[in-house]
Amino acid sequence: MGWLILALMGAVTFLYGLSVHAALLCLLVKPLPVLALLGWLHDAPPSEYRRWISLGLIFSLLGDVLLAWPGDLFVFGLGAFLVAHLAYLKAYLSDCRRLAMLPLVLALSVGVILLGILISNGLGPLLVPVIVYGTAISAMLWRALARLGTDVPKRSALLAAGGAVAFVFSDSVIGISRFVMPFEAAPYVIILSYWLGQWGITASAFAQNPHYAD
């Protein structure tokens, strides 16, 4: 509970800093929610799944700092989150490897539509990095949805799937706001859906089958 309180305090402080345009305050507290989730995760049963989720949170933490740092470090932040999604992908594959055609089609559709919108508005030198990132996050979404309706514990599957959807939504809003149509509420929508996604993914590690534990 203490870790989740820390996460909530960091989130509220960040939102306050965002509202008053306090860039330094935002830089200092932005990592707190994910850092707290990382601490909370260590209370989950040890498993291969937990290890990969931990790695994903670590690289997400790095991405948070890079994207908040003064100067345009967007590509480096994108790279950190790319590794985070690959870690989450590996976690989902650790307990479910079924093909799952419907989740595959859904994830591909989301990825293709979003990439089509972004590319049509011009990405310039970011074209290749964004395509690579879009492919990775679509694969992560596919594997999260693929765990639904299997022998994976229902609570874990639902939390991971919900977290993945929220994460994809957050990244979609980043892309639309940055490359297509900026809007005032974007920073709030992005960060709140991102935190919700990270919480869901982290919480999914607390309902693993003993079969997958170390």
C-alpha cells in the first residue's frame, strides 16, 4: 500500500506541476509513479513473468526521464520505451504462446491505422524509428490480448490486456498530438492513460499461476 501511496503522491504533484508549467518540478517527480510501481512489483510472487515486467518498468522509467529532460530527446525516449515493450512482450510469451488470430488482427489493425495517420502527416527523419516502435507496441498489444480466455489466471490476463490497451492509447495520443493535431488536454490524457496502463501491467504479475514461479 505504501508504494501505491507514493505513486499517487508523485502523480498528483506532477499534474500540479503540469498545470502551473513548472518544468523542473515535473522533471523531478515524473519518474515517481513508475518507480513506486517497480518497488510494489517486488511484493509479487517471483516468476519469469515478474522479471520481464520489472525490466519493462526500468526502461519505462528511463523513457520518462528522457522525454521530460530539457531538449529534444524524443528518439532516445522512444528507444527506451521500445525496449520496455519488448520486455512486456517477452513476459506475455512466458505463459502463453497461442497464435490468437483475432487479437493479432485487432493489434495489426490498430497499428496500421495509427501509422497510416502519422505517415500521411509527415514524419521526416522519424519515419523509421516510429515504424519500428509501432510494430513493437502492436506486437505487445497482440500478446497481451492473446492471454485472454486461456489457462492464464483471468485476473492477470484482464489486467495485462487493459494495461496494454491504455498504454497503446497513451502512445496514440502522443503521436496525434505531436505530428497531427496538438490539443491542450493532450499532456493530461497522455500521462493519465500511461500511468493506468503501467499499473495494469504491473498488477497482472500478482495473479500468476504457481506453475510459472521460480
